Amino acid sequence: MKSGHNHSMPDQAKEIKTVAEVWSGAFAWILARLLLALMLLLPFALGCFVGGVALHDPDTCWLLALGRYIFEHHALPPTDPFSYTFALRSGTPFVMYQWLSELAFYCAYKLNGLPGLLAFAALLLGQSFLVFPLRLASRFSPVCLAALLTIIGLFASCFHYLVRPEIMSYIFMSFCLVLLRRIYSAKNNDPVQWFTVGSFTVLMFAWANAHSAFVLGLLLEIVILLVTKLQSIVQKTPFLGSSKTALFALIGSFLATFFNPYGIGLWSYLPGLFFAKFNYRIAELRPIRFSDLNDFTYYPFVFLVIVSCWIIFNAFRYARESGQAVKWSNLVVIAICIFYGFKARRIIPFSVLMIISQVSELWLPKPAAKNSDMRKLSFAQAFEKNFAGIFNPSTFVWPMTVAALSLAGCYFTFSKVVSPTIPQMSKAFLPPVKIIDFLRLNKQTGNVLNDAQFGDMLILYAPEIPVFIDTRYDMHGEPMVADYVAMMGATGDWRALLDRYKIDWIFVPPAANLVKELKADSHWAVVREDDTATVMRRTRP
């Protein structure tokens, strides 16, 4: 009896272990299919989201208006056609640094109205945040980890999914990362990849005419090239990539940026755009503070940073065990992206794209333990095997699926939920639609002082009314913006400013301090007012 009992124990232990493995494998099988379902749901959800919120920003109004001007005149305007104050800044060049995006937006609008514009935005955003990051990340890391990074990145960047030129830059940045991956996956003694050099040149030519964020692409090229070269010198190892291709690509990219309607004038304009004193007034250019973390909006970006740090920690640990080297350029780019993501929230979507691409290259497979049974899979390995068996983001099926589902989601929103309008109503902005209709029928003579966002709408819907200001603050300049703020707030020498600019009537929100002051002034009278806007004009000079 005793001997029989001893012989039965190993069989029972083996049976228990087998049952555990079966349940683990079944759970991995189920979880892999749930993740697949989520990946298929995300493009549709993204399309729904874009269809509901992408037109909230009044900036889209003047973007469409300028695109309409280019389309109708077959040329760029020599000066600002919508404001009467820009002419007061004699000698100031009028630089349309994103004219290609404005023309593309208007063409999409011309094709099928606002639904066409939203569909165009959904297509760009779906490819930028669900196709390219996943494809780049899955090249080095497990597909399930690549999917996780992509999901986090999508939620981290969705707060800025607006019909603005940034969405053009997102797709350009994605192509930039693909080309960089191609350069730094080659060997240093390989021939120059002239096709890649040419592709970079064409990319930067288009990007420099579409949006100012082309500078980020150039900086990314420079940083990776310099840091990779530094690592090869310090560690006395071969250059990790094709140094000649990287250098020629950088030269071609830089030269391509001068092929724009303003030549070197574009570069002269950019410092005033990036480092303007009034940028602190723009919410999306402000840093993320601890008080902002009360809002869920920035949690996904924080979570992406945490996951990236975990991958970096494991990369160093596994590199030490396996003797492999960690690429310095990946670490430097990730650190810069994290810093500027917190410093200016508008940079977060760009940081997301770059972080996912760079951190996935740091993934190193865990060295196998000695005497381990290679036939046995851990839960993570079983999950990856199941998911990779049913989902391959490297084929053309995934981009086509994302395109179809994002368009379907966008169509569902504007056909079944909310009709597209521009700008869409939000808690932050109530469009004065009825007041603008009134102004179109009842022409007001003389110079107007208008709210900046109201100016955006006037430019699109009533271009015959020259505006005082709109949200193109870089064009109007700091002195004009400061005067505008003083008059709207009725602070400082605001009455003298009204006289100086020869203001005959105002079109501003009812809550503006200026309205309160002028209602108490017998020289001003209310022309029209509702809960969105107030129109007043002088009754006496």
C-alpha cells in the first residue's frame, strides 16, 4: 500500500499541471479574440468620434475660407483678404505656411460638403494612429504589445483630433518614421538607398507646404543621426544603420523645405510663430500641470510614459544578460518626446507616434533560462501565439479595414447622431449663428471690433465683412493681440484704442467686460443681442 501510494503522486501532480496548462491556454485563446474584437471596434469608434467632435474648433472656418480663395483664384493671396487690420502692419509679409492643407481641406469639402471633410479627417487619423504605429511596433515587439501601445496612443492623442493642418502632419510624421526605420535597419556598408533619399525629399517638400510641424521631422532626422554616430564613436562599434543614406536623406529633406511659395521667407517666419510672446494665451500650447491631471484627458499619455519606462527598464536588464547593446537614439528621442509632451500639450500626438516607434525597437526577448522546457509556453507566450495567429498588421488587409470602419463610424455619427456643422457647438464655444445671419442681411458700416473666434466664422460665412482679428494670432502680431485683449476686457487705455482703430461697431460675447462698459455709455446702443453674442454700434462719433 505504501509503495503504491508513492507511485501515484507524480501522476497526480502531472495531471494537475496539465489541467492548469489547459485553462491557461483556453484563457489565452479567449483573450486573444477579445483583443482582436477591440482592434476591430477601435476604427469604427474613431470614425464616430471624429464625426462628432472634429469640427469643434472655429479655426477650421478660416482654413476653409483660405482654401476656397486658393481654389477659386488659382493662386495664393498676396495679402490677407479677410481683415482690415493686417494692412496697418506695413512691411509685414503675409505667409501662408500651411496653404496645401487649406487647399486639401477645401477640396474635400467641395467634393461632399462637411461629410466629405469629416471623412477625409477620419481616413488620415485612422491610418496615422491605428495603422502606422501598429505596423512599426510589431516589427520588433510582440504583436499583442504593439496593439497595447497603439490602443494607449490612440486614447492619448484623441483630444486633438480636429480638422486642422496637424492631421496632415500626423500622416507625414508616420511616413517619416517608416523611412527612418528603413534607413536604420540597413547595414552601414550597404549601398545608398536612393529611393529612400528621394522619398524623404518628396515627403519634406509636401510637408513644408502643408504645416509648420515639418520642423519636427527634420529635428528627428538630425537627432537620430547625431546620437547614433556618437554611440558608434564612444562604443567603437559600426554605425547602426546606413550613415550615407541618413546623411543624404537629411540634406535632401532640408533643401526640399525651400521649395515653397516664400522660399527662405518661410524659415524667417517660423521663429515668430514658434516663440511668439502670446503663445501662453493659447491653451493647447501650455504645459500639463498637476491640476490638469484631475482631467482624464491626459491619463493615457501618462500611462504610455509608464509603459515606455517599463520597456526601457527591461531592455537594460535583458541587454545586460544577453550582451546586446541598447540604441542610444531610441532613449534620447523618447526622453525628448516625453519632456515636450508635458511642456506643450499640442505636441502629445506627435510624441505618441515617435514614442511608440522608438520604444518598440528597445524590446528585447527575454533570455531563455537554463534547463527550461522549450515546449512549455508561459501565459504571455501563449497569448502572443494565439493573437499573432489571427491578426497580422503587416498586410494590406489592416489598412483597408481601418479605412472602411473609420468611414463607417464617421458616417454613422453625422447621419444618425448629429448633423455636421462648422463650428460645432460645445461647452467652450457657442457659435453665434443667428447673429451672423442677421449681419449678412443687415450690413453694418465702418470698422468692427469682433471676438477672435467670431472673426473665424465671419471669414467663412460673411467674407464681405472685414474683421478686426481672428485666431491667426501669429499673423496679427503681439501688439495687435495685446490691444485686442485690452479692449475686450475694458482695461488700460481701452477707449483710446477704440478711437485709434476707428471702431464703429462691436461683435462680441455678451459676457465681455466691454459690453458692460458700453451699455453704460450713451454714445453706444445695442443693435442685436442673444445668449451667444452682442452687436453694438456708436450712436455718436
